[in-house]
Amino acid sequence: MIRSNLYEVAFEAYLRERKIGYVAVDEARRSLFNDGSVKSVDFIVVGRQSARLVVDVKGRKFPGGPTGKPKKTWQNWAETEDIAGLMHWSAQLGEGFRGILAFVYRIQPGYALAEGTPDVFSYKNQTYLMRALDVQQYQLYMRPRSPRWNTVHIPVGKFRELVRPFSDYLVG
């Protein structure tokens, strides 16, 4: 976790408010394993039941895009090393751990979510929407986005079909 990342700080506040057990991982240094370094995750989360999650937070604005030309698309891109790191960590931590991409959307002023939308969270005068996807599912449908930046994404329609409220993953 990077304390200056407002999305990660908001995610931590979301966990604290709901009294969900977690460890925030210090990303100052990469971890070393026999096969080299591995990207650190942001959180290890333990749900009230049997959920054991290894979480990488992806902060995005909604709508995104430049000021004056908003794009009402739920951006879901990640770096390929994010995917590899989550796969590695969930395997290393053992049976029952799942790698989760947590998409934390900061809802921009002037845009309102439907009443009753699950996992809407207010923090420091900002509104956030907490969404998530299992990294194994993400990996099945990911497509290259930018080879130059080593990023991948899921086509928007498929992402809408697969993404769930983060709280859905807390039940195990």
C-alpha cells in the first residue's frame, strides 16, 4: 500500500469502517523469491467467514477522460505484472487464498449512482464505488491494451458481466 495513493487509502478506510480484517502491505520494496522479484500486493484481507483475499487496488475515475469530454466507460486496465504478482502471491499463501483486482472508482462530481448501488463509500468528501474481479477470471478474458506500457484490459461488455461488488468476495 502506498499511503499517498488516495484510492488505496479510501479502500483501507472502507475495510476499517466495515471492521474487516486486513494487512496493508508496504510496497516500498519488492519481494524476493527463488525465481526473482515479485510485485507486492496492496492488501491481504480476511473476511468474516472463510474469505482469504490477496488484493491489488486499481484506482480509476468515473467518468474518466479529459475534463470537458468525459468517457462513461468503466476503465479496468492493469499492468501484466499486477496479474502475475496476484497469481504468485495467492499460490504462495496457500489453499483458500484468492487474488483479487479491486477496482476503486472515484465518482466525479455531477454524476450520481443509482439509489441502492452496493459498495458505494464516502470518504473525505469523495464518493467511491468498490468493485472487484478474481484475477483468474480476469486472466481468462484479458486482452493487450498497450504493449509499450505492458497493460491489459477486459472488453467493457465482458467486464460489466463479470465484475461484482467487492463485498461479494468477503463471504468466502
